Amino acid sequence: MRFLDLLGTLGAKFQLGINGLLLKSAGGKIRARNAADSADAPLVGSTIEASGDSLTLNEDAAGSGADWKLTLSRPATGMTQDLDFKLPANYGTANFVLQTDGAGNLSWVASASATNMQATDTTDLVFGSSSPVAMFTLPANAVVERVQVIIDESFDGAPSLSIGIPGTLSKYLGSTQVDLTAAAGTIFEVTPGLEANNSTEDLIATYSAGGAGAGAARLLVTYVIPS
């Protein structure tokens, strides 16, 4: 094995290994290429950063038919801080829109065009969950049709659970309406029958383990924005 002090190469390509990938200078760009120099090769790193203001997808687009570039760019003016946006963990519901919590966390919420469409949010609860458990943001003007607690694994000890909002912890489910020590497969269902709020609500589950060392459940909230 030898370490060489090289300043560069006279060629436009540098191969890594006998049949390895290439680093190539072409058109003012550095490209990762396959060994035959017939196609671009994947380039992987723990963090991909750009010093410029844009990222371009499909860089080698034909520019015709359905084959076009897509460029993501930061605003040229107006920024006053670093921004970090986190995408939702799922595809969301048809006709829902992206909402920000003001801290860069994006989530799917019902839009005006999504009225009269049911949506169900699911939150996992386990015996070691820290209270309160953040659930989701209920859209403005939404009516909670039902709240379900599905026991996946029976809790031991004397746990308790309520579902509501800060300041009204049992608004949608009271602690006397559910028994987390019930057998796996048991479903507790409550119809709150409350009128819609014209503002969003951050739903939380208030949980007390009561010495539980086992147990798991799913908290389902089904809601709709009436037209």
C-alpha cells in the first residue's frame, strides 16, 4: 500500500479500483460514473450539502415530453434564520394540505375542500410513555365523531388515561371511560358529541402508568369538518 502526494491528474477521469467507479470532470461538473463511463453512478454520504441556493432533480432531463428538471430553491431575500423543515411520516389523506407548527414540523390537515371527509389519527401508547402524549392538531371547525382505545397488549398495574387538550384533559375521553388492563383486542369507543371549535386544538393523552410494566394500546380519533 502506498500513499501518494498527488496534486492532480492530466486526464479527465479518475478510477477507484480496477473495475471500480469513476470520478469524471465533464461540462464544468464532477460526475460519479460507472466503470464503463456509460451512466451516472450513485453517490452516498451521511449529509448531502450544497453551497449554492438550489438543488436540481433530473439534472440530465431531455427537456421534452414528461422529462423535465425540477429545482428546489431557497428564497433570494427575506430569510433571517436557518430553516429546518421536517416532512410528515405518511402520505396523508386525499385533499389534505401541509400545515406548519411554526417550528418547521409539517403535518397533514384538512382543508376547505376536504369537508365531509372522515379522517382518523392514530397515536401509540405503551406502558412507559411519558405524559402528556402529544397526539395531533385537530383542524379548525372539526367535529370529533368518535374516540377509540384499542388494547393491543393488556396493561398491568393500575394505569389511567384521558384524552383532551391542555386545560381540559378529559374533553374527549375521561379516565373512567377506559380500562387499560382489559384483555388484548378490547376496544373502548366514546362519542363525545361536542360542537366544533372554530380554532385548531392540540390533542394530548394524559397517562399515568400506575406501576405498569407492560402494555400497549392505540388511540384513534375520528373527525370530520362538516360543510
